Amino acid sequence: MQLPAGRLRVLLSCLVMSPNEVVSSDTLIDRIWAETPVERARGALHTCVRRLRHLLGPDLVQTRPGGYALRVSAESVDLLRFRDLVRRSESAGDDSGERLVLLREALALRRGAPFADVASPWLDRGVVPRLNEEWLSALMCRIDLEMAAGRHYELIHELRELTTAHPLHEASWQRLILALHRCGRRAEALEAYRQVLAILRDELALDPSDELRELHRSVLDGGATPSPVGGAGEQELLVGTTVHSAVDPPAQSPPVRPQQLPPGIPCFTGRTMELAGLDGLLPAEHGQSAQTTAIAVVDGAAGAGKTALAVHWAHHVRDRFPDGQLYADLRGYGLGAPVEPTAVLEMFLQALGVPAQQIPSELDGRSALLRSTLAGRRVLVLLDNARDSAQVRPLLPGSHCLVLVTSRGQLRGLAVRHGAYRVSLSRLSVEESVTLLAGVVGEDRIAAEPDTAVQLAGLCAHMPLALALAAERIHHLSGPDNRTGSAAGHSAPLNDLVAELAVERHRLDVLSVGDDETSAVRGVFSWSYDALDTAAAGAFRVLGLHPGPDISVEAAAVLIGVGSEQTRRLMEGLTGRGLLERAGRDRYRYRFHGLMRLYAAERAEAEESEPARLAALHRVLCWYLHTADAAERILNPGHQHRPPDPFEEGCEPLAFSSYEEALRWSETERANLMAAVRLAFEVGEYTIAWRLPTVLWGFFNLRKHWGDWIESHRVGLAAARAQGDRCGEASVLTSLGFARWNQRRFTEALEWLENALVLRREIGDRWGEGIALTGLGRVRGNLGEPRRALEHHVEALGIFEETGNHWGQGFALAGLGRVYQDLNESECAREHQLRAVGVFRGIGNRWGEGIALRDLCLTYAALGRHEETIAWCRRALARCREPGARYTKTRILNVLSHALCETGRSVEARRVWGRTTAFFEELGDSNAARAGGLLGAPAADAGW
């Protein structure tokens, strides 16, 4: 049964949380319609109950005195079944087997996050956290029972996922560290402790619990002897293996010591943390060899320097492996087919001195013989460019050795079944990139153009392969007589190469060498792309069309044209192959690095038809427009703007349940929204190009992102004029006028708003005329023309009362309050400001209410009623706690600091003023210096 999203789901959730019990109507109204007048809410409740009965059947939802009850059996509610099974497990006493069965059955009932598809502040605050705690408590009990049975190895992957999903849950980290320690993976246990320590200090400013610190000390000291790795995981590896007991390793005197490592990397730089992690896998220099084979997987995108890192580290530690080093390029990605494990085993066995006639023909036999041959020997095995875990698994020795694998895939199977230590390579830092360039072209060259070197590294996306190719290109441009890296002689400036790379359509051509496709950026990217299935390749191409720096799963789903869940799987697959990367800590945002984005766009242009590309872009641009519109209606309720056309199929926007959620989305997507405006103009989607900036007016007005505000509206103005849309042109001009007024550039603001007023009147847009008039009233007031300002605000108020627009009425009343204050009619100002506060509060517009309260504080200050000013400032600050109210809050703090100073509270005034100045400077507001001067004599008298 699929219930429509919205209040029906919340109603059913309220009832199902109290099954077979009466939930009062007042309780339901409070949980679902908290902001709605009671009588209207009761009618809405009755309507929802009728609809719910229609969908579920008439007998499930019963009317009871005072409320409603959901009549259900315990077996039909997962939560009740879960709690019953947990209680039964607690009653099972010492029978750990029965307890484990009951807990597994209970935990299997959870199918994702509780109430994930129900938007309800009541559920989010009071119910979901409690349910998550119940689930985690039961899960910890089950894990403890599994560990008591010795299944530490099998739990490691689950515990890693658990600590990723719940990074602040110390109990999960404690069990992960213990499991790693008992599996003999001490370095990983210590690394896990370092991770949780950093998270707790960064997020909560807390130290780990006593229990966690004690466990850390135990791991450092060696603690109890770690339990041997065992359990079902290892036994499963033995199933189906052919045993070749008749084939023993041949006697060798002395044994062959292969030395197969490729040449070292002369200019290797960076990767300090990754190298330290690998060092942690090494056996003790003078101790007994490890009884199990250590495995490390180095994964990352094409060109990330995986092979360079592996070869560099292998040469660095080769003396720790006295019995030799084996190397094989598995060609998982590249020209031709991947190498079969059978062929690699034959090569390894021959390198170890096994006669050809003693090498079995089948895979299992060769794999068993390799393990026998390497038994008791300390050998380093480097398996480069693996395709997947299945290709690697037959090549693993049995004990004492260390295996280092590189792959574009993450090879999670090796981590799950063999405990492999994963090293994921991202891009180099700026410093590492510049150091790499200096190592190739010479430090003098880099020192001569340091800023250009940083720019060059950025154009290479900080990818080692691209940086190496760029360095080679510098040598090529410098000519054959200057290849020493010296700054002397004929050497091409770095600027020349930066200019070449700045042209995006040529960048991949520049980053290549004519005689070696295997070393060209486009070539190595193509091998990863060619390995994709049809759906993943299509998603990769279309994602290359996205204009912004990163993308959410929801936006990607619209762009690709499939559901969110399928999109998430596709993007996870691309990430696993190094073609995409996560954007920061958000697990549902992804990005290309700069060069991969260019390659994806190339593939889209080559393989997608123009109509298909334009259709995909139209979908995602519409999605950004409609979702921004939904956010605007939450951030600035009542602000009437021309609504977008109804969204098309496949472009359904996000819905926001709270002010904070809408503001957070707008801030997160800001760079993408700006890119969408520019792209819309470039592809001729002029309506979107002007509407999207104007829809963002409320967000810009809250956050004061001046550069984005002005730039997006300049593009929007060009789009509206190109389309001949006079309403669009007037809307953009109005918003530009308000932006310049906010920046105190009053002459420019006056020009924009006067032009907007002319257009509004010509097209008969009364609401728009009123908005332009209120803007002009504010500008005239700041230009010292209060009488003209008064005329504008009075006319605007009349229009808004005529059209019934409450937002406009509140805005005009607040403007009148300012003008009357300028005319020294403070009582009249106070009256209008109080009316404005009431209007904005009535429509739930927090921004407008904050503005009116701020002006009211100024009025009391002008009246010299400083104690009342302080009281009103504190009241206003209590109403301006939202993240987006920082600008208004700053100005209120400014007034408060003056009032405190006037009443002789210099210490508190100084503290408030310090915060005020910092906020003004952070916002880039020219009021900072001006407001500082207003303290004047009182500040000096107070000893400032």
C-alpha cells in the first residue's frame, strides 16, 4: 500500500506509534497541524481520517471518545514484533545461541531508516532518535554475542559500515577496534582509534570514554594475545578447492630470490599519510614473521598515482622481504583483455624456480602450489592494475608475505573476505602538486612563477599523471636545449602552458604525448570508461553535462532520467571505479575532478544526440528552478513572485519541511544554482535564466552573497531582454535595485528601481509596482529625501491593501516607520513598526518580522529610551535565531551595543560591539566603519 506523501503518512505514523490505544484529537492536531488554527485543524483531521479509512479499509482506524485508535495485531507492526523478540532474547538467559537467533530475527525487521519518507518535526525530534537507539542497543547485543563466538573477522566489514553511518556512536568504534585487534590487525585498530578521537574532538569537543581509552592502551601495549582469525569466513574459502597434495615445492639450493619490481619513481612526492599506513602493515624488523599474509589495496581514479605509490613504497621496504619481490601487471584496465590468473601463477612459479613440468595446468592447482612454494618465506608481491577481487584472489600467498594490489576499483571483496587494508588515493594537495612540478622542471622555474605554478596544478586537477605530462609539455615548449629544469637559457614561461590548458576543449589534447597512448590522460580515462556497462556509461556521459561543481543524487536522477535509488547505485558504481568521487562528507553528493568532467562531457557530445543532451539539461534546469521556488516559499512566505510553469514529468522538485532545511539546501546548492543560471542563458533557456535569479531573492536577501546576487541578475537581465519578456526584465531590475540598496550604492539602486517602476506601470503589474515603490522609498530615505520617500511608501501601501498582499503591506509599513523616524516623528514611526511586526508575524515571515523589530529598536534608541531599547533588542534577538537572520541580527547587536554604552554598561557593550564588528566585516558591509563611529563620545567616555 502506497500512501500519498504528506499529512496522511504523518497521521498513520502517529496512530501506529500507539497501536490499539486512543490518540486524542488534540494530540494529533498538535503533531500534524501545530501552526494551523484549531478549528481549521479539526476539519482537516476529519478529512484525513476519512481518506485514510478509504485507503486502508473502514475497520482499521476507529473513532473513540476524544480521538482515534488504530486496531492492529502485534504481528502486523514491525516495531511491536521487534520489541517482543528483543524481550524474548533478554529472557533467554545463558543460552547464547537462542539469544542470537532472536536478535538476528529482530534486527532483520528493519528496512532502512524509520519513517524516512514521512516529513514530520514530531517524528524527527521525538520518535526517530528513540527508535534508532533501540535498534543500536539490540545490534550491539547481537555483535557482542557474535564476538563471544569468535566471529571477529566476519564482523569487521559490518562494524566499519556502522561507524561510517554513526560516527559519534562510541560503542561501535569500541567493537571495531576490538575486532581488528583480535584479528591481529593492530595498525588498523590504532588507525580506527585515531579516527574516532578526531571525530569526537572535532564534532563534540570531547575525549573518548574511559572504556575506549583503556582499550586503546591495551592495543598499544599488546594487550591480551589477539585471537586467531577464524570462523565461517575462512572455512568458506576452502570450499571447492582442489587439493594437490602430491605436488610439493621442489628443493632449491639456494632458493631463488626474484627481484621483479619495476624501476623506482625518481620524482615521487607527497602521500605521507598513505605511506605511513602501509608501513603499519610491515612485520617487526627483528621479530617473528606474521603468520598470515598482509594485504593492502591501493585504489583511486585513473592517473591518481597508484602504481607510482606502490612501486615507490615497495622499493623503500624491499629489504624487509629477504626472499624477494614478485610483480605482475594484471592489465585490468588498458589495451587488451585482463591477464588471466592462471598465466600470472605460471610466471610467478617459474620465477620462484619451479620447473615447468611440475606446474599444474588448472587454476586451483597452481594457486595451491604458489602457497606451498612461498610457505615460510617472506616475499613482497605487487599486483598492479587489478580488474576485480576475483582476479587477485588465486594469487594470494598463504602466510608470511605481504601483497600490495593497485586497482581503479575498490576491491571491497578483498577487504571483506581477507581483511585487506585499503588505501584510497585522492588528488594531491596544492603543495604536493607544486613540489611534484618542481621536481621535474626545476625549483628555480617554480620559484620564478609561484602563482602560475599553483594555477597550473589546478588546471591539472592535482592529478599526478596530468602534472607529469604538464611538466613534459613545459620541456617541449622550452626546446631541446633546455631540459635541465634551469630557469636560465631559453625556457618557456609556465604562463604559456597555463594559457593552453585554460582552453577547456583543448586541455585533454595538451595533456598527452604523441608516441604513448598509455600515458595520455584521455587514454587512461577511456580504459575505465570502456569497462562500464551500458547504463553506467550512459550515466557517466550525462553527468558530464551538469554545469556545477558537484551534484546531489536527486539532481542526478533528474538529469539521467531514472529513479533516485537506481541513480544512487549508478553513482556508487562510478565512484567505486574511480570515475566519480564523493563531495566532502555528504554521502549523497558527488563530483568529477576537472579533467574527468571534461572527458565525460566529450563522451556526451560524441555519443549523445543534441536533442537528448538538451532534454537532459532542460530537466535538471527546471528541477533547480522549481526546487529553488519551493525553498523561497519557506524562506520568504507571502512574497508574491510570478510562479514558474508547472513542472514536467520527471522534474518533481524537492519539498522542504522546515526553514532550516530550505536554507541549508539553498546554501549547499548555491554554486550549482549560479552555474545553472549561466548554462540556461548559454543554451537558450531564457525563461529559466531570468526566473531562477529572481526566485532566489529571499535567499540572497538573507545571506547577502553580493557577488552571486549581482552576477546572476545581470545574466537574468540579458535573458529577459533577449526573450523580450518585460515582466521578467522588471523583476530582475527590481531585485538588482534592492541589491544595490543593501550595498548602500544608492545612486545605482535609484536607477534600477526607477526603470523597474516604469516597466511595472506599462505592463499593469500592480504588485510589482508596489515592490518598486517600496524600494524607491528606501533609497530616497537614504538619499536624504524623506518627503519623497513618504509618498512612495504611502502609494505602495495603498496598492498592497488594494491587492490584499500582506507581505507587501508589512514591507511598506516598515518603510513608513523608517521615514517617520527620519522626520523625527518617532511615535508615528513606532506605531507603523508595531503594525509591521504584527503583519509579518501573522504570515509567518521571520525575515520581515526581524527587519521590523530591528527598526523598532532604532526608534526606541532615537527616543532616548535606552532601557526599553535594550529590552526590545533582546526580544528581537530571540526572534532572529535562524541561520539566515545573521544580517538582521548584526544590526540589532549594533543598536544594543550603543544602548548599553549609553547606560554605562561599558564591559557588556564592548563585548557586544566586538561581535558586531566581526559580523559586519564577515558580511562585507560598509556599515562596519560607520557604525563604529556612531559610538563617538560615549565610547570614549567609557574608556574604549
